[in-house]
Amino acid sequence: MERAMLVNMADLKFNLPVTKEVGVDAETLATIDRGIKDADEGRTVPLDEVRKMVPEWISKFESHKRR
């Protein structure tokens, strides 16, 4: 791992003011929970790999835009 100390998502303390509630459907909430669980269990992608993937994602979704 690149970082010497791993932190569980639940251990992070975000001291941000709540500006408004955002409605999230059950499917989205389940996906977020699954992602947090994966991260807590170490199933992540290194930042350098993600940086390589971003241009592919952008081109994939840009090709779906209506013209």
C-alpha cells in the first residue's frame, strides 16, 4: 500500500456543515454502502491507476451525448 496507515471510512471525522438534505434512492444508497465496505476491506484501486482510467471514462460517456 502507498499509505503507511489505513483508515476505515467510518473512522473519518468530517466536520462539514450540513447545508441541505439530499434524497438518495435505495439502490444508490446500497451502492455507496457497498463501496464503503469494499474500501474498509482494502479492495481499492491505486490513485495512479485511476488517473489512467479517467480519460477512458470521459470518452466513453462523451460518446453517448446526444447531438
